[in-house]
Amino acid sequence: MFRGVSIVNLDAKGRLAIPSKHRDPLQEMCDSHLVVTVDRDRCLLLYPEPEWEVIERKFSALPALDPTARSLQRLYVGNAQEVDVDAQGRILLPQYLREFASLEKRVAFVGQGIKFELWDEQAWHARNEAALNDAAIGDLALEAGLGSLTL
């Protein structure tokens, strides 16, 4: 399970260093083969390839004639790119994906269990501030049975 936030620098060529604490687990889990795609929140999603394949099969199973299903497939599968971790522990993010998520220099590398989110650092901070003030989050937590959870 991937968790925590690391702020990393994106170099001029579009390479991003995988935080060192995640390199060995990714090597063991997927031989450092990853898949990056877009997310509707304007960040990027980075999956170990075996985790992505599970998701891709689910997208493939959606009804081919359903326009919403086709839109989802185009968005997530159509924008998916395979990336490999190089000898220096970096991945090369395609330019169009960097532009999609407005990634320029400082990137929040956010563990989300089976995947990572990649955010522009300022957008990540703004998203956290918004979440702190979002009353609907508390309502959802109660509906999900998290009301008795002690944090």
C-alpha cells in the first residue's frame, strides 16, 4: 500500500524521481513497469502495471455501445502511457500529460493505496484546503460507517 506525500522536482526533460521509499516495493511488485493516465481532477494517476491491468479489464468490460462508457474508456485508457523507472529511479512523463495536470517544477507525489496521484504542488495544497472546509466529506464518512473511527 502506498501512502504519504513527497514533493519532488520535475526536470526540464519531464523526468520525475520516484521517492526512494517507493522504489524497492515497485521493483518487487511490477519490475518497475508503471502506467500513467489522466484523472478528472486534473492530476495524473500512476499505477503499478499489474494494478492498472485489472482496471483496464474493467473498462474493457463496459458496454461498447454506451456513450458514457466509451467516454470513460477514451479518457482513462486512451490517455494511458506505459512508463518505466530508469536506473536513476526516474520516470519520463509525456509532455501532453504534464500539460494536462499543469505539472511544471514541483510535484506532489501522493500515495493512494494501490496507486499514486501526481499533482502540481500548489494545486495539491489548494485541494487539501478545500477538503478541510468541505462539509460533505463529514457526511460521506458517516454514511460509509466511519463515524466511530478514531483518528
